[in-house]
Amino acid sequence: MWAVREDQVPVVQRLLLIPELDPNLTNNHGDTPFAEASRLGNPETVEALLASNRCTLNAQNNKGFTALMWAVQNDPVQVVQRLLSIPELDPNLTDVYGVTPFANACYIGSLAMVNTLLASNRCNLNAQDNEGITALMWAVQEGHIPVVQRLLSFPELDPNLTDHKGQDAFMHACRFGKPTMVDLLINSGKYNFNAENLQGETGLMLSLLHNSKQVTQRLLQVPDIDPTLGDRDSWTEVQKTSLRLALEQANQP
């Protein structure tokens, strides 16, 4: 482990020749030397470990992180490309929260890393974590416009998947108050703007509930959006007034 951390490639190679040495012992976090090498992003050390044919490539630490997850999180593209070239490596393993390496890349927002994973044609683009969140939803929530544009260009990606609350990516954009993201999703032509979540809330209602005034004003300019839809039984008078004022402003010449 220490030789890996210090990038002592000749030492790593020598140690791996010793049959009695176990190359898959873990630290207190459950990470193997191979996972450490991938996390640190040193291609030579990763190659030395791979050449030994002794490392467990899909080992997961205490939080479910794999070597690929560490590499994706820390952004060494060259290491990720190398790992994805190995048929035995499973790129769709999830951490304890159900998050895949691809979803994590979309959350972080590195377009280069997202493109690297997409180029492998091995990632499940529609995987959902323990709360039903997809890679697209993560990118939308974090405001990563280039990543969202890239994802929406893939026919295999389902933009209308919903999380465990019944909310799709469009609703997430409305809820988190991302006007530019809302515009992008509106212009994609892939969404039912009047869809309701499990609480009977539409994207418009979510923007109001979370005081996203710019998003509310933008949505009220969309002819297809019906401001009368949704369950307002639990709304406060302030929220009802906010909708009325927003509608009045939108209808002003």
C-alpha cells in the first residue's frame, strides 16, 4: 500500500513477485492497493498492478467504492480509459447509495470524464440510485449544462424516468431553481411539462413552492403549461398569492 501511494513502481513490481504477499489486503476504509492506485491516478502504478494478474478489479470498500469510482471522482481520464478497457471490470457497480461511476461523473460535471465513460459503451445510462435519482437528474440539479446537453443527445437515455417521489429531471430543474437548465429542457422537446409527482405537484408548482421566481416566470411563458393543474389543497395563502401575482405579471402586455 505504501509503495503504491508513493508511486514506487519498481518496488511495487518486486513485491508483486512474492507469492506470500497478498495484494488485495485493504486499509481501514476497505480500499485495496489497486483502488488506491486508481484513486491517485498514476498510470504506471496501475499498469504494474494489472500486469501481475493478482488484483481484484471489482473490489468495493466500506462505502461500496470501486477502483473505477475513485478514478472517476478524482478525474484521471487516462486511468479511467485503461480500466474501461478491461472486460472483467464491471463499470456499473454501485456504492452503498446506489450511485454508479457514470452517475457520479455527471454529478461532478466533468464533460471529459462523462465522454470517456460514454465512449466505452459499457455504462447503464438509465441506472437509478437508492432514491431513484438518475445521472441526468444529478447533472440537472448541479447545473452542469454541457453534461446535460450531451446526455440528451443519446437516444438510449430516458429523460422521463422519475425518482421515488415521482419527479423527473424537468421537475428537479424547476425545484432547484435553475432557469438556464429549465430553458434547455424546455427546448429539448422531451418533456411533459404538466406531469405531476406523487404529491400532485407539477414543475410550475415546485418552482413556486421553492420560491424560484425566475423559473416560475419562464414556465408561465410556455403555452403548453397549464397553471391550473396540480393539488393545491396543502398550499398556504402566501403560495396561492404568489401564483396569482406570477400569472398577472405573465399576462401583462
